[in-house]
Amino acid sequence: MSMNVDINERPAPDALLVKIADYVANSEIHSSEAYNTARNCLMDTLGCGLLALRFPECTKHLGPIVPGTTVRHGARVPGTSHELDPVMAAFNIGCIIRWLDYNDTWLAAEWGHPSDNLGGILATADYLSRVAVAEGKAPLTMRDVLTAMIKAHEIQGVLALENSYNRVGLDHVLLVRVASTAVVTKMLGGSVIKLSMLFHKHGLMVVHSAPTVTRLMLVRVNHGLLVMQPLVQSDSHDHYER
């Protein structure tokens, strides 16, 4: 029977994705300027979110899917009384952060708002901390949050330096997907292997179409058909070795 079908074995993660995973899992941040910048960015982003709460068109999107639902040790949404599961909290926080489109902007070959990653980072940090305190353990510190921010900004920012996603019909928020997946998995205790496999699970892979050209591909299923789209073209990704 095995001669009639393809072997269903997941290939090893691509080198670029492993490199990103290794950066998130093992790199130490020593720059005081980076931490100070992240702190300022955090305050600015929270300010954008709190201002957005003045707009009913924003707040109507907030809260649990089922009104009145409560989650034990749920993640809190700044400026509201909501305590949600971390996935819904990430959406809520991300919604208020981006509603006015005032949060930080990174302009390169691709543009983007790296503080969008705070939706996942803040929700995960609050949830993990509340669970830890309930179990008599130490919560995460703000330095942990700032470290996750720095690494998320680095990943999203460096990928955007030389690669234009809109040129191939893809929204720049794809980079948030990559960065948030990496840093949140690390916050949840993920290893390099787990990080790499999560990238793989979410349909990201790298193919080499020429000796000096690397293209990041997004693989998705549309109506049962496998679709591969080129995302990036770059000659160097050495930024992750910093």
C-alpha cells in the first residue's frame, strides 16, 4: 500500500525559520537603549488603545463571544473590565491598539506597525502571571514583556527591511503573525524545536530558487487546493545573528 501513496512525513523546518526560532529562544538582549525604547513604545501603544475606547465603533467589538462569560485567571483588557481567555484578549487588545492607526510605524521595503504584537504579548503575559500568582509562583516581570517586544520588533522590522509583501498581494500584518508566533511560543515555554515546528504548522517555509536568492513562501489550502505564494526575496538575513 505504501507504494501507492506519498509518505506522510513532515520535512525538517527551513533554515531561516530555525534561525528566527534560535534568536527568540536563545539570544540575550543587553542594550539599555533597546529596553528604554521598548518602554516608551509600550506607553505610547497603551495610550493609543485607551484613546480608542472613546469610540463606540471600537468598543462594540470588545468582550467575550458569549456575553457574561468569565474566565478564571483571564487576561485583562486595559481600560475595560473584561477578563478573557488569552486568545480573545489578544484580539481585544490588538483591536484597541490599531483602531485609530496611531501606533508606531516602521517604514522600509514593507511598512507595518510592530506594536501590533502587543496584542499577543500583553494577553499572554497577564494570563501567565495571574495563573502563576494563583499557584504561589512569581509572575512575569515587565522586563519579560519588554524583552518579548524587542524581539518581536526585530523579527518584523528586519523581515520588512528588504522585502515588500504588498507587491505580491499580501498584507504586511503577515509579519505580525510570524513575530507573535515566535515570541508568544517562547513565553509559553517553547523551545527552538517547538518554535520551528509551529512556523511549519502555520504554513511558512523557505525555498531557494537561486544561489543568492531566498524566497519565503506561504502555503495555504483554498478549497482543497494547495497554494504557494512567494513572500520575500532577499540576499541576506544575517540580522538575526546580532
